[in-house]
Amino acid sequence: MAYATVTADRAPSVVARVLSALKSTRATWARNAAYKRTFNELDRLSNRELADIGIRRCDIEDIARFHVYGA
């Protein structure tokens, strides 16, 4: 004979939800800072330096976004 035990998952507490929101916000800020840092580093390069590494100035934004956020 088989017995089933049902356990009810409780919803996360208010404190857990606030901490989760803070963690998510902190991660978002970190990704945004990494994007800005990457963009600014590439933007500071001269057109010649960009050409040497095979990057067009119009692609800097896309490259920075891909570097931080992925595909």
C-alpha cells in the first residue's frame, strides 16, 4: 500500500522578497556599470585603434551590450 504525503510550500516572507529585490537591483546596477565601462573604454579609442582591432565606431554599443548581457 502506498501513502502520499502532501506538503504545502509557504510563500516567501516579506523579508525574503525584499532581500531578493535588493539582490536583483544590485545585480542590475553591476551589469549596467559593466556596460558603461566597456562602452567608455571602446569609445575612448581612436578610429585607427578601433580599425586595428576590427571594430567600427557604430558597433561599439552592440559590442558592449553583447559583452555584458550576452546574446
